[in-house]
Amino acid sequence: QETTIKFTLGWKTQGSDAAFFVARDKGYYKAEGLNVVIDQGEGSGATVTRIMGGAYDAGFGDVNAIIQNAAAKPGEAPVMVYMIWNKPPFAISSKKSVGITKPQDLEGKTLGGAQGTPTTRLIEVFARKNNVDMSKVKLTNMAPNLQEPMLIKGDIDGALVFNITSYFNLLLNRQDPEKDYNWLMFGDYGLDLYSNGLMVSQKLLKENPKAVEGLVRATNKAMMETAKDQNMAMKSVMAFDNLVNEAVEKKRLQYSFTHLMVSPELAEIGVGDTKDDRMARAIGIIVEGYGLTRTPKPEEIFSRQFLPAKSERALVYTAN
Amino acid sequence: MLDLRIKQRIVAALLIVLFFAGWEVFCIASGMSDLILPRPSEIMVTLWQRFPILWPHILQTLGSTMLGFGLGVVLGVFLGCIIGASRTAYDTVYPLLIGFSSIPKVAIVPILVLWFGSGTVPAVLTSLSICFFPIAVNIATGLATTEPEMEDVLKALGASKLEILWNVGLPRTMPFFFASLKVAITYAFVGTVLAETVASNRGIGNVMMSAASSFNVPLLFAGLFILAGLGVILYAIFSLIEGRVTGWANRKNDFAAA
Amino acid sequence: MLDLRIKQRIVAALLIVLFFAGWEVFCIASGMSDLILPRPSEIMVTLWQRFPILWPHILQTLGSTMLGFGLGVVLGVFLGCIIGASRTAYDTVYPLLIGFSSIPKVAIVPILVLWFGSGTVPAVLTSLSICFFPIAVNIATGLATTEPEMEDVLKALGASKLEILWNVGLPRTMPFFFASLKVAITYAFVGTVLAETVASNRGIGNVMMSAASSFNVPLLFAGLFILAGLGVILYAIFSLIEGRVTGWANRKNDFAAA
Amino acid sequence: MSESQTPSLSVAPGTSAPEAGTHRTPAIELSQATVTFGRGKQATPALSSTTLRVQDGEFVALVGPSGCGKSTILRLVSGLLRPTTGAVIVGGREVAARALRVGMAFQNPTMLPWMTIEQNIMLPLKIVQPYKASYRRERKGAFRDKAHALLAQVGLKGFAGKYPWQLSGGMLQRANLCRALIHEPRMLLLDEPFGALDQFTREELWGILQDLWLAHRPTVLLVTHDLREAGFLASRICVMSARPGRILDDSPVDFARPRTVPMTFEPDFVALNQRLREFIVSARAGAAPVEAH
Amino acid sequence: MSESQTPSLSVAPGTSAPEAGTHRTPAIELSQATVTFGRGKQATPALSSTTLRVQDGEFVALVGPSGCGKSTILRLVSGLLRPTTGAVIVGGREVAARALRVGMAFQNPTMLPWMTIEQNIMLPLKIVQPYKASYRRERKGAFRDKAHALLAQVGLKGFAGKYPWQLSGGMLQRANLCRALIHEPRMLLLDEPFGALDQFTREELWGILQDLWLAHRPTVLLVTHDLREAGFLASRICVMSARPGRILDDSPVDFARPRTVPMTFEPDFVALNQRLREFIVSARAGAAPVEAH
Ligand SMILES: Nc1ncnc2c1ncn2[C@@H]1O[C@H](COP(=O)(O)OP(=O)(O)OP(=O)(O)O)[C@@H](O)[C@H]1O
Ligand SMILES: Nc1ncnc2c1ncn2[C@@H]1O[C@H](COP(=O)(O)OP(=O)(O)OP(=O)(O)O)[C@@H](O)[C@H]1O
Ligand SMILES: [Mg+2]
Ligand SMILES: [Mg+2]
């Protein structure tokens, strides 16, 4: 008897989602008795609402969105069971010529942000923590895919972005994101947040913990293999969606390892797990940043109950 | 006659209230999460509380929409006249318009933003680009279906094409025109809001975007209610004008009421 | 007459070609980046190369659209008849419809996804919800402006309301109906694509979203071209039917051509 | 056939019809019917307190000046209009004439422009029982033949498949007459059915209509401006006053049937016309609608 | 005034008009004009090779059976239709009659439904020079008074502000006549302008039209079914054959002007009618459009 799990991605098909496709493609989910149906998403925050609404059982999404919803509706928000990106992708990208190298340089500049994305919402907290006078910073809203073109055109000085998205958007816009752009990473300036991972609905958690366990195990297995062989992983990505640009998505996949995963913490606790004290801090930042009325406990947000043994989660990343 | 009209209006108002009551009951009965579909009462409360904050956004959206709509009417009437009057224009412009109209305007908003910067201009242009089409189609159809006998009255007097258009074609087309206005005004709002969600710091679209991303669904719906309300108000205004201008075509109702 | 028609068509085709040539020249002359507005030739090349991959997406979108459009026509005609026939319905349903129509459908797609999951169902429903409105408005207007003299012909025979609707109201309304179909079909495509961009793994909307998020602008525009092309093809089909059904109302063209 | 078969009931102008004294229920009964269009300042009185009774099988002609309310009376009888005051009883029932299978030829031959002449003419067969039941089956068979035969009779052979706008004014009027006749109604309401026709076509159609009436004896209410026409066809002629109309005179026409065109030139006939003519002239004198020149 | 002021030119039926021999250019000249509607199997010949000349200031009546092409001729002259073959020369130029300020009363009084009667009637003043120039200024002043005066003349006083659908058939026809007359055109094309009117209203309007013609001498082409009407008004009567029409007979009417209604009962007049009548009967015999009954 197979359990069907409706799974939503954080966005359209991207190389960084490879592990899920590998697990599906190679039958790891099947081996766990799971029929995982993967749909593309509308944003890593929307993953949370999609699951809360009951249309999906699991998904790849933003832990900070869980915190927000858990504060308002305890007991309804999904729970993160396998943290994947343990470094926050939140960043400000800007042309080198503009000269934003440290937070204070933001004063007097115009920043473009996509409304409601964590980067945009957290800029206030970022400013407070780094003594930037936000009254001197001009913020303007725009859709995510307009940020880079407007940055290039010079309509805005800096863009409030996800580094993993913006980096490749710049690349696709024929820019050199390394040479010509500065990146202020929020993680480097006191906003040490967690970000995307595998989350499941409370309903699934309660009614079918075995399925959750299988889901995590299979995903983890695929993650390990993806870390070793991205070419193999990209085959699974292309099998899911032949429209994507394989070369770019492979780079994006590698970028997710190098910039969002591989870290001292990862070496210490393995993929999927979090540190409780850091999670508590992160929750504090979100509560402050979003003006939440309640501070959820870390165990409402993250559950390590389904993680395989740490040895199985020791990630060794080798680019190829 | 007057009494009947008032009675009808009361019934209509009651039915509308009933609709919202039904929605409310449905939400409560099915235990619907307000993340998915909030209750109307909840929405109204949000609307009431947030109104002072929403007000400038409403003005912004209304302004952009009216401007876009106004330009859309001008463009639509112009294109409609051309298509309705010339066979070549019909064969050329119609397919191009249909093609253009089949394109989701979301796709062109980014281009507009890159050209004109974010803010009011793309909103107006999107609104315009989405709302002129029904007007053009209806005007063209109205002109094409004008009874030749009516035109003959003027033709026999040696009237120019323009005089015929002005004195016969356009008045005859008014019922078509007003029908299209009702469609166009609603789409004009959609266009403005669309552009505002993509790139703007003000406007209902912007509010809705921010509400959506902070999971404030009641506020999102309050935005929708505002749009619906604005649409209905403008519709009511057009209805009044329509009553005066195309009364001649609506004799049926006169009869029914007599 | 036939010759004239053929000549007109050739002129029209030339003008359309001219339009695209103008676009091409504009892009080259202004040094437009293909990241903002690609040249038509570029788009066509992309379209040609990617066609095998795009084909299933086209079918998906076309299928959803036709289904949504079909249902939209049924719903629109039904609502139009009700609004056109009953004063109370006019006062009740019209404002509700206008309100609903003023709401950007992007806002309701997520709700549909929550209810029905992503895929074909939300696409069909969005398409339906966006395209029935012009039909309802035009049918209602057509019915309301039907000359009472024509209805009298049947009334004097003791015909029932339904018989009058069927034999006079609806045929008389056909020009209005076909005008609205042209509008509705294009909006049906917009609706489907909208839903697909938000919630689907297949369809042109999904392709475009994926193209947009990877800044593959020529592919994005190839998607737009496909939509435009589908719109034009369906329009052509309706035009054929329209010519047969509402020929009686288009005598003017007959005259002009005679 | 002599006129005595259909007794004509003369109603004294201005007085209400006597309630008793008739042993058959009249097919049409207007009692004190008034019609006013619009209200307030806009009010147009179209018919002032009109009383008219028509027996079953009678052939009544209505004559009167333009705008006096003749068409309005037909609209009342056919149930298209309700009287502002007073009552209209048709076939023993107030309002509507569904059961009577009314055949109506409107003054303005409103053909439905999306239908061919044939389809327009077959419309009553589509709506009225007992034809309705077999319409789908017969519309390409017996019914169509019937329509074609009727069209041929009025000289429109070959025009069945044309659209209304392809016909001349007089042709449309003849088609209009066909539409009123095709379902062999028990009651015929004809509003100037021959107005746009030349004298000869008109006279031929008189003959056709008379034959039809003699054969089936429907109740006929004919509006006409032609006193010769009224005399030829009717068994009773009602003269109306200028707007707002009333019935001024109501006289039986007792010439033997079938009447022929030459009869209309005979002294008796001419005398009747002359009498009516003079009567109308004197009646008009007070309220002449046209300025003297 | 005697008829001799406007010499009437008789054209032998079937022969083309002699090119020389007239010292004035005719106001209207149809030479061998043919009209066929549709093509192929659908073709309906409406007018077969018709030749007709009307001198400036003449009053010509066209009579003929229903559907013979009378309205078609008027449409040709007014430039609404082009002949399939042959030529139509109006005012010395081929096609169109813009400069001539044609006044046309259509057979079906097509009033624009969104305009009041007054507005409908003032339409020519809005379009035709020299009125056009001062229309904006005068439409509430002199022009309106003119319209009201004309309406009063035809007995429609008080109906200026009504909409077309509020008028009876005959009233619309009178309004239609006003619209043809208001701009005092040099050429009047009247298509059965009195068809829906009762005898008396009709006769009064004859008088008005005659006075107008005597005063201004416009060229008039009048289509009518009433031989008395033709005799009363016209200086020449053209008789047409059945469809496809041709002009069969063309006879001058030489009674002294102004003519009066009593004159129409005089033996000379009756004889003319009788002569035409018999002529038409014999002409029809071959191609009777109505089946014998
Ligand atoms: N719908 C209407 N609204 C207002 N007035 C109307 C309407 N219909 C008719 N009338 C008025 O009622 C009067 C009588 O009209 P009706 O059509 O009965 O005249 P009629 O006797 O048939 O005249 P005709 O011989 O000219 O056809 C007219 O004065 C007309 O103006
Ligand atoms: N638009 C058209 N298309 C096809 N046939 C037409 C058209 N207009 C007129 N006809 C045909 O041309 C012929 C002449 O029509 P016309 O209207 O000139 O007749 P008429 O002499 O005015 O008749 P009436 O006295 O009945 O008005 C008719 O047989 C008619 O069927
Ligand atoms: Mg009448
Ligand atoms: Mg005619």
C-alpha cells in the first residue's frame, strides 16, 4: 500500500531542488512505500500556505514563513523535518561601481525589493542591527524578476534578493556577478537565520509518521548522492522538466552547496539538523522583524525526530 | 411604476445581503480557515480598521484606472471605428488585436516598467492595454451591424462618411458601447492592480501583494472588496449615463414597467 | 467581388508582415537588448527549435482553455439570459458580477489551488471565471435592446417567454454574442495561462514562467506568440461561424462589396 | 351564401353596449376601454372609452383618421396591450388570446431579419398548437408546402428563400399577410394589410381573403383606409373619430357574397362609400388634424 | 398657372431616348439602366433596361405593380444604388446627387430611433448646405420653428418631442414627408408618401404638396399606387411593367393647376384613370404576379 504525498517545490524547477528529483527518479521514495507527486511552487513562503490549506502534504519551503504562521496559528503551521539550507540566502546585491560594501553604505541609496520576501521584510532588522538609518534609504517595490534588470539599468542601486536567485539572474543577464557585483550577505551581519528545507503538514506528522520518516530518509539519501555527483542529479532534474537551462541549473545546484549548505555547522551536525540555540535566536529575529505577537518555541518549528543517524547525514560535497 | 421599481430594488438588495450571509454561514459551517477564505464579516472589520491606511492606495489605484480606462475608451472607440469602417482594417487590425489581447498582460508589465520606470505609468498603460479591446470589438460589431436603411437616410442627403458615422453609426452603436464599458471598466481595474503588484509602491495591488506575502488573508480580501466596490460604483455611474443615452434601445423595459 | 476580397486579403497580409518587419527594424535600429524585447526573427527561431518540447504544453493550454471557454460560454449565456429577462436579476446579479469581475483573477488562483490542487482544474476554472463575464454582459444587453415589435410577432401568437427568448431574443442577440466571444476567447487564454504560471507543471503559462525566471526572453516571447497564434486561430474559426449565423445583421458589408 | 348567417350587432356610438340581448358570447368585447400612453405631462391619450363587440365569425372593418387608435385596438384584442381603464374580453376571457390562435398582420410588416421569408411565414406553425407538435417533423414537408402554396397565392412564388430585406415594400406586406393566415386562425387581426399594394394586386387579394373567410368563417378585424376595401370585405364597418379615438358609427354591409370587384362600381356600393365619406367629413370637421391650406 | 411652363417629354417605351432634340439637360436621365441583385443562381433582376428622362421642374409619377422596381429607380436616382448596366445621370453628372440637395421620403419611414421626431426632421438641415453652416446656431431657433411649422402642417402639432416608436404608422409617414421637404430640395423623391394615410389626410397633403411644387418647382419623382393621386399631382405618369420592371407607358397629365379634389371626380379625370387602369390590366395579363382565384 503506497502512501501518496503531494509535494510542492518552492518555485519553478531549479537545479537546487535536485535531491527531490533524484529521490523520485531513482525510486528511493517508492522504496519507502511513498508515491511522491511533485508540483512546482509559487514561492518558498507560499509552500507554507499551500500545506496549511491542505492541498499539499509536504514541500520545500522557508522556515521563516513557518515561524510567522506558527506565531498566529499554532498547531496549523507545517513543521520543518529536514533543514537543507542552513545559511540564509538573503542578500543585497549591487554594482561595484555603486560602492555598497558595508551596511552603512546603504544610506542615501535606492533599494529595490520584492514585496513580502524575507529579504525585504528583514531589511529593517538588518538596518537596526547594523546602525543604518533607514530613513535615509529609499525602498521601492518590484517583482523579483525585475530586480536584476533594474539593477543593471541603474534604476536602483541595490537589490534585496536571494543570492542563489540573483546570482544566476545576473549571469543570465550577461553580467559577471563575481567581478562586477558586491554582495552584502545578511548572514554575515547578524541575521543568522535558517532558510529552506523539507517541511510536512502536522496532519501527516500525526497520522503517518512512518511516511515522514521515509520521506526524510529517501531525500537524505538522494542529497548525499547529489553532493557527490551533480551530473547524475541534473539528469533527474531534466527528466522532470526539460525546459530548464541545464548548464545554469547545474551551477545553481553547486552554488546551493557552496554558498548555502557547506559550513562548519554542517560538518558538526550533518545535513537536515539545526542547532536549537541558533534556531531560538532566529525565531527571535523573525518575531522582531515581523512584529509577531507570539514567540513560537523551536520545537514547534523544527522536528529532528525523523532524521536518520548523523553518520548517514555527513555530507561530502565534491563539485564535478 | 415607481413603487414596483422600489420593490425590485429592495428585493435585489436583500438578495445581495443574502449572498454574503450565505458566504458567512458557509465559512462557519465548513470550518473554513481564514487563510483560505475569510468570512465577509472578518473582511469588513479589516476594511474598517485599515481604511485610513488604505485610503491613499485606493485613490492611487482609482486614479491610474480612470486614466487608463479613459485612454482605453478613446483608443477602443478609435480602433473600433476603423475596424468597423474599413474592410482592410478589419482584416489587418483585428487579427493583430486578437493576438495582442490573447497575451497575458502580466508578461508585458515588466517591459513597461523597464521602459517607463515603476509607478503610475505602467499601471495606466497596463490598464489601457487590457481594457480597450472589448470596446474596440463592440464598437466594430455595432458599426458593422448597423442597418443600411438608417445609413441610407443620410447617404441620400449626400452626407460624408464621417457624418454618417457620427449621426448614425455611433448612436446606433451606443448599446454595444455601453455593454463594452461595463466589461472594460472591470478589466481596467484588473490591469492597474496587475501592474501595481509587479512594480509599485502604492495602490491596492501593492497592498494586496504585501498582504499576501505576510499571510494576512483578510487584508488581501479587503483589497478585493475595495476593487469590487470601485467596480460596482463605476458601473452604477455608467448605468446612469447609459440609461440616458441608450434609453431609446431599451424600450422593452419601458413596456414591462408601464 | 471575389477579386476585391482577395486583393483586400493580400493587402491585409502585407500590412501584418509589415508590422513584424517594423518591429524587427525597430529592435535593430534602437539596439534593443533581446533581454527586453527580442526581435521577431529571434522569437520565430526559438519557436521553431523548441517546438517539439513546446507541443505538449500547447495542447495542455489549449485543452484547458477550450474547456474553460466552453463552460464560460454556457455560464455566460445562462447569466446573460437571466439578467436580460428579469429586472430583479439585473439588479442583483449584475452588481455581484461586476464586483467579481473587477477582482484580479490572480488573487483567486491560489485559493483554487488550495481547493483543487495545482494542474488542470484551477486553469479551467480561472479561464471560466475570466471569460464568462463579457458574454453575460453582451447577451444581457442584446436581450434588453431587442425591438419590442419583433417580440410582439410571437407574443401575438401566444408564445411562452421561453419561445420568445429562443426565437427572437437569442437570434437577435447573436451579433452581440459573437462580439463577446471574440473578447472571451482571448481572456480565456489569459486566464488559463495565469493559472498555469501560478499552479501547474505544464502548459504555456508554466513555460513562460520558467522562461521568465531563467531570463530566457526569446522563449518567453515564443510563448506569447503561441498564445497570440492560438487566439487568432480560434478567432478565425468563430468568424467563420459568425459569418454564417449573423450574416443577416452584416448586410452593410454585402452592400459595400456588391 | 348570404350575410344573414352572421348576424351583425350594431352598437350605438357613445353608448355602452347593452349587457343583455345577445344570446352568443361575442368573440371580442371591448367595454369602455381607454388607452393612455405615458403618464403625467407626457401622457398621450390614444383611445377614449371605446366599446366594441364583434361576434364570432364576423368580418368587421375599422376605418378612421391616421393616429386615431386603430392599431391600438388591434393590440388590445391580441393581448399585446392592456387597457388603461375598461375591459377587453376576447373569447370569453379577459386579456390574451392564446387559445384563439390569433393571426395578426402588423401594420409594419415586422419580419425577423435572420429568417428567410419561408421561415418567417412558418413561425406561427412553430408556436401554435396543433401545428407545434409536429413542427419538427413537417417543417421540411407538409408545412413548407403549405407556406409555398400560400406564397404562390399572393404572388411571391420563388421568394420563399429570400431574406426580408431582399423584398420590396409591397412584397413584404404580402408575406406579412401569409404569416397571419398560415395557421388558419379563428381570429384574424389585419392592420392595413394591403396598404403598400397597387390596386390590382390588392383587388386580387381581396378575393382571396373573401374566399378564405367564406370557407372558414374566422372572426376578422380589418383596419383599412380604403372605403372600397372595407365595403368589399366587411360585414360591418366601424368608423372612428380622430385621436383619442372612439367609435362614431357602426354600420352593417349587406351586399351579397361572394362580392366581386365590378360590384364595387355599382351605385349601391358607391352610395355606401359616399355616405361613409360624408359622415367622416362631418365628424372630422371639428377636429381636423391637418391645417387647411 | 398652366402646365405649359414645364414642358413634358414623352419617351416611347422600349426605345432609348434620343440624344439630340432637347435643349435643356434633363434633371434625371436613366439610360438603359438595368439592376440585378445578387449573382449567379441567386440573381434577382429588379429593373430591366429602363430609360427615363425627367426635366428640371417636372412632376413625374411612377405607377406599377408591387415589386416592379419603383423603389429601385428612386434609389438609383438618389445615388444609393448603382445600375448593373446602363447609366444614371442626375443633374448632368453620373451617380450621386449631393449638389442637388435631394429630398427623399423612403417607402418605409426609417426614423432614427434615438432621435425625437423633431431631431429626425431637422437631420437634412444638419447635413445639407447652406443650412449646415448655421445648424449649431439655429437648431434651437429658426430651424426648430421651421420643423414645428412643417409638422403642424401635416397634423403632427405636439408630436415634435416624441420618439418615433410613439407615433402611429400614418404619423410616421407624415413625419417622413416632412424630412424630405424641410431643406427645400431641388429634387424630391417620394416613395409612396401617403400609403398609410386615410383618404382625407391624404387629399389634404396632396394640396400641400401641389402648392409647394407650384411655388418652388422642384423636380419630383413620386411613386404611388393610387391613380387618382398620380393624376392629381403629376404632370406626367409613367407606368411600369411587372418585375423586372420597364417603363411601359408615359403619358402627360394636362389638367390645369392648381387642381382640386372635386376635379378628380370629373369625367376627364376619371377617363384618364380608366385609360391607365385598362392599360395596366392588359399589360399585366401576360405576367400576372398573382394566381387567378
Ligand atoms: N408606444 C406608444 N407610446 C406613446 N404613444 C403611442 C404609442 N403607440 C401609439 N401611440 C399613440 O397612440 C395614438 C394612436 O396610435 P395608433 O397606432 O393606434 O394609430 P392608428 O389609428 O393605427 O393610426 P395610423 O392609421 O396612422 O396607423 C397615436 O396618437 C400615437 O401617437
Ligand atoms: N437588396 C435587394 N436584394 C435583392 N433583391 C432586391 C433587393 N432590393 C430589391 N430587390 C428586388 O428587386 C425588385 C424590385 O424591388 P423594388 O423595391 O424596387 O420594388 P417596388 O416597385 O418598389 O415594389 P413595391 O411597390 O412593392 O414597393 C423586387 O423583386 C425585390 O425582390
Ligand atoms: Mg396604425
Ligand atoms: Mg417600393
